[in-house]
Amino acid sequence: MGVLGAAAGLAGAMLEAWPLALLGGLAGVVGFGEVTVHGLELATRALGLSGYASGVMVNSLAVVPELFLAYSIGSRGVEEGNPLLVELAVLTVMVGAGFTLAVLGLVALMGPGGLRVTREAAEIELPLIRATVASIGVVVLYALVEAAYVGRTPLDPLEASVTLLVFFAVYMYWVASRGRTRGEGGLGWSPWLLGGLAGLVTSAEAMSSGVEAFTHGMGLGAAGLLVGLVGAAPEAALNLLAAKRGRREEAGYGLIAAVSATVLLVYAALGLLLPLPLDRYIVYVLGVLAAGLWLTARSLETGEMLDRNEALLITLLAVGALLLLARV
């Protein structure tokens, strides 16, 4: 599917047929994203990571396709002198993370009692969530101070992006050091990973041209909401399917890791590569993610379960906030 989708997307971009470029590029991103994730799974087994560490690391790095897509959209905006495309690039990623929070609530609701809090999750995920929420708070406060006292919309500061990437590196180290066993060794994972990444670059470039034409004339909030939901839907479906098959803990903590990784890796990398304006759209979505993660952390640390009532609140918060984005 990845090869056919990328080919269709490139053909659509060359022919200036945006529906073909958009849908073909999306199919390529999904297909090559699966190839990339398979390569990551093989790599974690080769390194001898435990089941928990392997699942969290794969879900954390599974946001890489979103990074490629967002960068393709944003870099096109920089080249064309269109700042709205740069904002759209980061909005699609952050909307996808908000949607992932809603899916987390649904996963917890799918089983009796809620989502069980494991010892490893309490020791690793909770400190990470707190660090992520604090980092978001600092960025949002910086944007508000600049807007109130300087009277301008600031760009995301370089120091904030570097700090977020350091947090992500520390998180990956924590996860990788948990319960390692003797790995299978070998480099059999490298063709899958490198081939998937190469396909992602091609597919994302094709899809970005379709996104530009598709969102022309739409409000920025509505465009970011629509494209973000389309991009996050395949991963959400896979996690819901895994939960239905009895792997709720794996799916749930993978979703938490994906939300944190979106902020710590994807948003931070985009802040280094693109001029990201901290305007009302981006500040709003950052605030939504901070609120959702804070509520998740409070739920996890106050008991042995993320119970059904808390899961329902998380889902309603995420869905309601995303719907309001179209009106911001």
C-alpha cells in the first residue's frame, strides 16, 4: 500500500490533482509508517528490551511519520512565504495528539473497571507527564507575557525546543534501561527502518501539496482540526483494535507515550526546523494538551486504576476542546 500510495501521491502532485495527491500521500504515509514501526519493533527485540519498554518505545517513535508530514507542510510554507502553512503544520500534529487523548479515554472505557496502573508506568510515565506539562506551561506563559507586554506574537524559543528534546532523550534512556534481556542482535531491522523512512519522506512531500490545495479558503482552526484528525485516525483505529483484543494496558500506555512524544519530539523538532509562531491557535492547543495530560497524571497517581469516570472526563475534555478549535 505504501508504494502505490506514494506513487499516486506523486502523480497527483505533478498533475496538480490535489485529491489524488492528498489521498495517495496519506496512503503512502500510513503504509510506510507501518513499515517504519515494524522496523522499530525488530530493533527493540534485537536490543533485548522488555515488553513494556518495547511497547512504549515503539509508540513513542511511531510519531515520526507525523514529524515528516508536518515538516513537509511547514517547509513548503517557508519556501512560498506562506506563514499559514507553517501554523497548519504544527496544528495538525497537536490536534492529532489531542485526538489520541480522546482515544486513551475510550480504551480505558472498553474494559471492566478502567485501565490498571502498573508499577513501571507509575515510575516512568508519571515523571514524564509532569515534565511535559511543566514545559508546556513555560512555553504558554512566555507567549502570554510577550503578547501582553511586548505586543507581538513571539516565535517558539530555541531554548524551549532544546529542553523538550533533552527530556525526550532522558525518557528514552529510562525506558530502554528497564528490564533489558539478551537481545537477538543483528541488523535485520535496518532495511525496514531505512526503507520506511525513505518512503515517508516521499509520501509526506506528495501529501503536503494536496493539503495546501485542500485547505485553501478554510479557517486555520478548522483546517488544522480536519487534517489532524485524518492523519491520526489510522493509529487510533489500530490502538482501539488492540484494546478490543485484550491488550488494553499496552494500548493505553502506548497512547500516553505517543501524546508525550508528540510534544517532546515532534513539536520540539519542528521548533528547531521551522519558525513556529506562538499565536492563539498553537497556544490554545498546547493548553488543551497540558490540561489533558495533567488530568491523566492525577488519575494515575491517585489510585491503582484509571477508572471509567476519569476516562470519560478525559475523552469529553479532549473532544470538546478540539471542537472548540474551529471557533478559536
